[in-house]
Amino acid sequence: MNTTASPIAYIGPSGAGLGFALSGIAVAETDDASHALQLVKEWKANNSYQIIFMDEGLADPHLDAIRLLNEDSLPAIMLLPNPSKPTHTAAKNLQQLMIRAIGSDIFST
Amino acid sequence: MRINPTRMELLRTKKRTQLAKKGHKLLKDKRDGLMREFLKIVRDAKSLRAQVDELLHASLKHFMVAQASMLPEAVAIVREMQPYAISLAVSEKTMLGVTVPQFEVSLETSDEHIGVWETSRELDIALVSFQKLLPLLLQLATVEKTAELLAKEIEITRRRVNALEYVLLPQLQQVTKYIRMKLDEQERAAIMTVMAVKRNIQAER
């Protein structure tokens, strides 16, 4: 078991991180999706965080790269819906996992 | 086909076929077990995701309203404060040969407190709803990560099962058949030779 003091990070658009910051989560705010991806890559390379919450609006343009970064057991990159423009990418991700594993999304019907 | 049609090779191929059949059965069982676990986890993940999305949406809206109703300076001051310290315990669990992480979070209040006068009521509501949300978020992170890792393992196992079922086993069966045919042919040729020799000897007498 491994316990760290600042193990969780949130990366989202400007002004969206207050709740996370107040809960003791490290927050990075950016409106540039490429910058967000760069940050996640750096965090993964440096093993900085075990869980990374990422706004789905920032993840959408680089979804394949994010999926590749999320293939190892740690860090767990979790997409969170954007309150102003929800794209439901995380729900679609689950559907794709079903298709990858079973061949079809049997829960969709 | 470059195979030595000998009895040794036939025995070796038979052993390989047996091993491949055993491996195929084991991998098939593993795939079925993984699928059962995966379906259970995806079902949990779907309901948890819906719950988290709803709570997060409400909580973030509260924070937005709180930020809008406070002075920008007050927001900046509050942002710098750390009323809670978070610590995460990561352990590993093995599920049918797949190592999956388990997260456990603990939230402790620190000495810093948010002032009542500088902040809005919405901020308190948002903070309370966020604290309720955090354990669910962690639970969802565990469940989604497990689903992701299981899906990857199912894909690998399914490919292995298919490779054994549709490539290796038919190949080995073909090799066995070929060696058997060659050995039978050799046996028939040997009988024919013996019969010809016998006929020649009888003709000479």
C-alpha cells in the first residue's frame, strides 16, 4: 500500500477548479486542450499523481492520446463532464469498452 | 509442409495438440470468468457514472453561483486556502490474473477555515455537496479503471483463444493427419516390397 499527500489532480477550464482546490486536490486550469494533454503526459512521466480528473471538453480533441495514457494501471485518468457543455464522452468511453471486450454494447438496448 | 514424417514427430505433435487443447480450455474459462466480472463492473460503473454526473453537475453549478456572488478578491483568497487535506491509499487487487488498483480516500480538515463574512452561502452548500461527491468519484475511478483493465485483458485472452482454436489446433491436426498418411504410405510400400521379394523368390524356385 502506498500513501501520498497530494495524490489527486484536476485539470479543467478556467474557473472550474474551485471545488477541487478547496477539497485539497491539486488543480491546473487551462482552456487549451493541447496544453492539458502536455500536462497529463508530464504528470504521468513524473509519476506525480495517482488519479487525474480531467474535464471532458479538454480531453475530447485528444481522446486517443488520453486513452493511451490511461492504459497502465496508474495513473487513473477519469473524465468529468463539463457543466456548461456536457459531451458525455465518459459514458461513450464505457460503451466503447463494452464493444472492445464483448463485441457489442449489450446494455444500450 | 516441411515436417519429418516419423513416429517421433507424430508423438511430439500429439503432445503439442493435447497441450494446446488444455490451454484453449483454460483460456476459454478465463475469458468467460473475465466477461462475467466485466459485465458486473460495467453495470456498476454505468449507474455510478449517472449518479456522479448528476451530483457533479449540481455541485459545480453551486460553485459557479458562489464565485459569481463573491468579490473576485474574496474568491482568490478562498482559493489559496486549504480547508481540507486529502490523502489517498492505493492498494492492488488481483482479479483473475489482472492487477487492478483500489483507491481509498480520507479527507481531513486542516487549521485553515473559510471566513463566514467573505464567502457566500452558496459556497458552503457547494462544499458540502462536493464532500459527498468525492468518495463516489473515487469509487467510480476504481470501477472505471477496473473495467478498462479487464476489457484489455478480455481482448488479449479472446485473441489467444481464437489463435489456438482457429490457427494452432487446425494446423497441428493437419500435421498429425499428414504424418499418419505418410507413415501408412511407408507401411504399405514396405508390404508391397516384401510381397514383390516373396514373389521373386517363389518364381526363382
